[in-house]
Amino acid sequence: MSSLETQVLIIGGGVTGTGLARDLALRGVQSIVVEKGDINAGASGANHGLLHSGARYVSTDPATAIECRKEGKLLKRLASHCIEETGGLFAAVEGDDENYAADFPHLCSRCGISVQTLDAKEARELEPALSEKVIAAYLVEDAFINPFQLSLENISHARRLGTTLLLHTKVIDFTRSDKHIQAVRLLNTKTGEQTTVEAEQVVNAAGAWAGEVAALAGAPIAMLYSKGSILVTQTRLAKRVVSRLRLPSDGDILAPAGTVSLLGTTSVRTDSPGDIRPTMEEADLLVDEGAALIPVLKGARYIRAFAGVRPLVGTQTNGGDRSVSRGLVLLDHARNGLENFTTITGGKLSTFRLMAEKAADLVCRRLGVSNPCLTRTEPLPSTEACRWSEPGVAPRLWMKQPDPEDTLLCECEMVPRSVIDGIIASIREHKGKPDLKTIGLRSRIGKGPCQGTFCGARVTAHMYERGELHLDQGLTNLKDFLRERWKGERPVARDVQLSQAALKEAFYCGLCCLELEASEKVRLFGKRPERSS
């Protein structure tokens, strides 16, 4: 068993954990980040990428609304390369609460949020897809932020400043001595190797898994798990973030994400954060609710769905999970008899930087470090290897200077061989092992309408040619990749997308003989989806 020492051990490689690593590194504090999966494996990689103006929470959670407003302005200045300043539009339709619609400007003003009133005609001129039944509309300063690029850029900068990143590494035990965590035992889930880390401070930034990590350390947290599912359209259906002007509910946000749109979200209580997936029933609900404001959603092609779990700290309320605060939660576990253990959870993607700052302030006080937070003033650097997760980037660059020798490995998203080679080099540089899933996280392969039908085989073949794969590694790799794609395809497998799924099955199972065992197929996929009427 190997051993490591560090000033701070950060548990969790989502946007909060990677943001915290960068914050500490800028203060001159050494840290190790451990993540049981890959970067953004939890809620940080399963959201609609909405950089909130705060307007969504002006009625239900004004404190969070103000946090979102302040942090959104900071991020637009400091991480502009990760953001598309789309603007946002809130609109109500006939049957919605007219009192809420009328109060909306006052509620926004109370939180310092900029809002502009539109009449229905003006709103439809700006967003032609809006319903003819719009009765009220307002412009706000919502935007889209790429969560994958954001986390990758944060950890990339932190690593250049000395941070160590351990992926596919799970916390399995804490050793306590008096009022301190003396050591943390880690397990590499790929190799089975165990490592012991001795850290002066331990920060639990595990998101929805924060409760499980805290319980393992003997510091239980009361948490609720709320699953939210989101649908991905084949094309972009609106210029702005379009939100239903009502209290937060199902299917009331359509967010642009480069070349596609994301329709969400649901709120379904779940017992644990593990192995969650969207359902056909949720997909139908989202389309029905969303179409009341944007009718074209009824006939749109959906290429996949995905789901994440909101880490909510607290207990059940009469208003359901949506009434639980989305504010950040910083817990000093000295109250549990642990003077070097901290949990940071809750919050929003929009407030990740503030969450990291608050946690870093506490950790630095304990370490006796007086260096100030620099993430409020220092722009987040942009790196070549972190930009390929953004929809539309690869096609723009490839078409500007097309190279006939630079073969397109993913035609849907126009990802050339050179991009895949660059991503593989970056993964190797960070001591990772390239496979289709890790490459897919850092690029757009598998995310187009064909959902990996052709790029899966092409990238696998290319990796064999490079010597990255040997013997049957590619088959195992490909199965894992396609299995993950199918989780998102199944809930929207109807009409054209059902035909696409049938083509993929014919290609891989019929032509390539890449068939799963019957028992595994039933466990993963259940009953074969039927065409929806």
C-alpha cells in the first residue's frame, strides 16, 4: 500500500471540488483531489448548464437568487470562454398565475436583478417558437455555462500550480485519532491498488455523495436526494434561456447549449444518489409541460436524456423537494468532534466559485494561511485541451482550415482525428488511461443524433492504430460506451430516434456481433421500448 501526504485532501471532482483545488492552489496551499469516477461524474455533469441571473428563485429562495446574481456577474468576467451570454426570457401563458407574473419585476428588483418588461408580440419577435398564448414576458440576464469545460479548466489550472488529481479513486475508510482524521484510505477502482493519504485538512465536496462520505467519517448529515431529468433536442430551438413564468416546476426551462437545447427538469425523490436514470414517463411529462410554452417541443426530435441528483441538505418540507433551499451549505464538523473535517455541498453550478471560496477560507484559517482568495479577481485560464466539450467548436475550427488528412471520426459533431489525438495526449499527461468514455467526457463524440453509432467504432479503431488498445480491450471499451449511450437513448426511443437505435443495434449486434449476454441485456435495458403513438 502506497502513502501520500498533503495539506488538504479534497473528496470529489465535480465543479466545487475542482474549483476549491484551484482556489487553494492560488493561495499556495497544496492539495490532492480524489474522485471515484471521472471529472463531473455527478450532478456537475448532469445539469442544464444554466448560469442563473437569480430570477428563478426570487420568490422561493431570495438568498440564493442574490448569490446567483452576484456570482453570475463575476463568472461572465472571469470565465467568459466557458459562457455563452444568451440572455434569458421568462414568459407566462394563459392559465398561469397572473398575480405571480405581475409581481415578478418587484420580486426581481428586491434581489437586485435586472429585468425588462416585454409585451407578448415583442416576446414572440425575439423568440418565434413561443406560444401564441403568452400573456406576460420579461427579459433577464440568464446565460449558458459549459460545466465540463468549467471543471476541466479549473483542475487543469490547479494541476499546473501543483495540485494532484486521482481519478477512479474511492474513499473506503477514515482513521480517526482524538479530534482529527489521521489518515484516509483510498481504493483505485480500476487497478485495485490502495493508497493512504495523511492530510492536515479534509474537505468533503462529494455533492450528492457528501452524506455517505460524512457518515463514513462518523459525521452524519441529513440529506435529501432529488433526481432531475433533462432531454436533449437534436437542434437548438431558441436563442435564449426560455423559462416558464411560474414557481419552479417540471419542464419549465429550455436552455440553449451550443447547437442543441436542453429541456428540463423534473424533481423526483430517490433513496440514494447511485445508478439513477431518466424514464420514459419523465420524458413525456417534460415534453407535455414544455410544449405549453414552446409548442414545437411536441414534434421535436430528442436524441437522448440524462439525469442528475441534487444534493439537498435538510429534511422534508410541506412544499416538497423544490421548496428546500438551493443555497450552499458549509459544515464545520468540529461539532461532530472532528476539527480537520469540512463538508461543502448544496448550492448551484452558478455559485460553485463562492462555495469553493467559503470552504477555502475555513480551511486556510485552520492551516494558519492568511493569503486572500484570488478567484474573485484572477481570470480562469483557457487551455486547448479543455475546449472540445463545447458544442459547435470542432466544426467551426475544422471547416475554417479543413485538412483532407485529418479524418472526421465523428461526423455528427465533426470531431477530427487531431482533436482525439490531443485529448488522448492530455489524458496521458494527467496520468489517466484513455477510453471512449473519458474521451467522450472531454469532447462531443457520441453526443450527436446517431449517439455513437459510427464514431464509437471509428474512435475505437483509431485507438487500436495508435496502440492505446490491445486484444479485446476495445470490445469491452465499446460495450461500456454504448451501454452509457443507451441509458440516455431509451427514454426518448420513439419516431426517428427509435429508428436510429435500431440501426445501431443492427450495426453492432448484427454486423459486428457485439452482443450482450441475455441476463445483462435485461438488467440494463429491460423490456425493448415500443414506438410511442
